[in-house]
Amino acid sequence: MLSYQQARALVISRLHAIFSEPHTESVALAGALGRVLAGDILADRDYPPFDRAIRDGYAVRSADTRSSATLRCVGELKAGDTPTVSVAPGTCIQIMTGAALPAGADAVVMIEHTQRNGDIIQLDRACKPGQHVVLRASEQAANQIVLSKGTRFSFSEIAAAAQVGAAPVTVFAKRRVGILSTGDEVVDFTASPGPFQIRNSNAASLAAQVQAMHAEPIALGKAQDSREDLHAKIAAGLLTDALVLSGGVSAGKYDFVEAVLRDLGAEIIFDAVAIRPGKPVVFAICQGKPVFGLPGNPVSTMVTFDLFVRPAVEILSGTEPGPLPFIEAAVVKGLSEKPGLTHFLPAKAEYGAHPLVTPLVWQGSGDIIAMTRANCLLVVPPDRETIEPNERVQILPRGLW
Ligand code: AMP
Ligand code: MG
């Protein structure tokens, strides 16, 4: 059986193989958070555009500076001023953070290291050339790439686009991810379930996971556990960019998802991964579209989305999936799990210089409520049956990926 690393690698390579670029659209910077840049953004001028003082103090010739040296102050420059006076030997100009360094000066002495008496400034130390100055173009030269195509906008990228005057920005259109639930027992979460029915929580969590990736969830409702209904609804779902099903992939008599995908001509890339929760997970390419058959147990659905669907949606969105952001933590409480599978257990981490993690009590992969108490997944490798207290393990923080 595939390891989750092998399964992820298969998803990534198959998605690269079928990828074609999404459409683009123009969005205001205010709407760019989380969106993927569709073309390089270049610097419109040098950054900084001038040699910039980064402290309040005096613009000096560094060669003039030493302990107890005195300089005559011949002017003042605040941020936004055009320098007109140059700094001749034996003189200085008072300068504020953000102002352009005047001609003649090559450094800034912090105000804290001076004493002023009228126009005479006494220094208490020498300074080096370039001190407290950021040179023109040292951050980026004009016409060089500031943000490259495929970058996802976070606040710093939004600031960079604003700085270079690139707003509005051209981004890739959001991918449409179809969500189709299966199961005769499943009713819409707005409905009242009968005594042995359950509400469709997977449709809700999957839509949220898709939204969190700045893709567009397309609610396709629910298919009954019959080949005919599944066939019709999967076929309709293939109009989206990627299709995610929940349920119907185990070994039960009414688990038809894989068979129906085959009927529709799908190439099944894998149908099981050595993990718990989430072992019976299907990845197929059907009529050129990626299709994921996630197990129906809600925690399995959440975990397998994050492990396998996420990288696919990243690639479809025009960007690259990063590696899983593991953190090392010491387990507070020992545990033992069935070997041969990688376990992803809901756990509570205390982050800090030496992270600690406690596995939570849970009732298995149907226990949504335990997941709400978890802030990470604790990873138990397949070659381990028991983990002793204080041992180091890997955890996957929630909300980081
Ligand atoms: P399945 O993968 O279809 O065998 O379902 C496994 C378990 O998950 C069963 O207990 C189902 O009732 C439950 N389940 C399936 N689909 C959903 C859903 N959409 N929302 C909540 N639970 C579900
Ligand atoms: Mg089912």
C-alpha cells in the first residue's frame, strides 16, 4: 500500500501533467488576499528610490566622525524633502528617518549619539560609511521582478504591490471545486434527520476547506448509494475543475464510487493509502479532471482533504504546494497505535521554544467534536507501535497550511 508521501507525490505529479493555466481576472488590492498572481510584477523604479536615512540624527561624512568630533549643522531634511544643500567637510545636516541622504554625506549618526549646542553637534563615537543608510536600489532595482507569477498574496505581497503601484492586480480565476456527498443515511444539514440518519457535515467542512484555499466550492448535493444516481451526479460534477466526493469508498456492499468512476472511464491512480484515519481514499483522473473519493467519516474526510486534495487545488490554482509544515514536539503522554499505518491523531500542542503535544481522547474518525478541540495532528509513523512520554514526534499545526 502507498505511504501518504508516495500518494501525495502521485497527486502532485499527475496534477502537473494535466495542468493548464486558469483564466485571469483583475482584482483590487483590497480583494487580493489569498489570490494567486497571474504574471510577474516589476519594480516601477529603484527601491529605495534614493539613499534613505533609516534613523533620526545627522547626515555626516563618515571620515569626519570620531569620539568628541564637532560638526557644524547646516540644515535640516525631513522625509519627503528634496535635498538642496550638500554636506561639506566639517559640517552635517539634521536628518529624519525616511529622508534622502544629501550629497556629500555617506552615513547617519543617531541623534542619541550626539549633543547639540546651537549649530554645533558633538559626536560621542565614530561611524562607518553607510551606517543607518539604505542605498538606492539595494532592495530592488527598477524593472526587476518584485513578485513572480504564481505567488499567493499575503499582507506583505499586498504591501509590495501597493509600493510599486501595481494595483489593481491580475490574478488567476478561482478554481471551482465540486463537492458531492454520498450516503443514503445523509440528509442536508438544514434538515431534521430521522432517528438513524445523520446531517451532512462533510459538505460543510469540505466547502470551508476549499474556501480556505481561496477556491470556489460548488455544492453538488448528495448522491444516493446507487450506481445510477452516483453515475449521473459524478458525470455532472465533472464540469467543475476538480471533484471531491465523500463516502462510498470502503469495502461495504453499497460503496460504489470507485466502480462508477471506472464506468465513466476514469484512471484510478490509487484507492488506498497506509494512513489512519483515511485509508480507503481514491484518487482518479476522469475525463481529464482530478477526482478524489474521500472516506465519509468526517475526520477522515478532513485529513485526506488536507493531505491529498490541497496540493491538487494549489497546482490547479497556478501555484505550488509547499512541503507539509511539520513541527517537532515532545509528547506529554505515551500512546500506542497499530503499526503499518501512519496515524494522524487529533492533539493539543503548546507551541513555544520547546513545543509539547498531548494526544486527545477521541472516538475515532467520526469524532468531529474531538477535532474541534485539536490544534494539530500528531503523526505516528508506520514503524512505531508505541511512543513513550517525552519522545519527540512530528505534528502538523492546523491553520498553517
Ligand atoms: P462511508 O465512507 O460512506 O462508509 O461512511 C463512513 C461513515 O461516515 C459512516 O458512518 C457515514 O454515516 C459517515 N458519513 C458519510 N458521509 C457523511 C457526511 N456527508 N457527513 C457526515 N458523515 C458522513
Ligand atoms: Mg456511505
